[in-house]
Amino acid sequence: MAFKFAVINPLLHNELRLKIMVALESLESANFMYLCEITGATRGNLSIQIKTLQEAGYLQMDKSGSGPAARSVCRITRKGMEALRAYEQGLRRLFAEGVPTQKDPPNTAVG
């Protein structure tokens, strides 16, 4: 059987989405503005990435209030926690396994 790298979840292999998920894993919840602050993201970019994670079922966002007093709070879901753990395990496996040595070097002759 041919060697294959561990599968890495492309949805989580985005710097901002990964930061959001790691933050929510360690916090019970986080409001939108706090996530902006700790990730260094703009509000627009954070909104897009949160929406992507919501659509995947990895987080939920609860909104309360309206206008300037509105507050949005994000929480990681069970599915999101499982995806994050699998992502971490996949990365660990990549580094632990490496790539096997080639049995026959490729033909490097220039013709």
C-alpha cells in the first residue's frame, strides 16, 4: 500500500478559524468583540469565518439585544470539539510519522 499523509481538516487549517476554535475550546464562551481582540481579526473577516464554522456545525452564536447594545456570544459545539481534536491528532501524526524512505530513488537523469 502506498504511503499517504494523515488527513488534515481543511476547514480548520485556516489560521483565523483555528484561532477561533482554540479560543472557544479553552473558554466556556467568548463574545464577538473579545474574539476580534485576541485573534487580531477585523470584524468583517471574523464574521465570515464564524459563519463558515457555524455552517459546518462547529460553533454556535447567540445574539442578544439590538443596535449598539447588541451582544454576540460564541460557543464551540460537540461536533466542533471533536473536529478540533481530530485536527490536532492529524497534525501530531504528520510530525510523528514523517515520510518513509524511498526504496528506489527516482530517475534523476536529464535526457
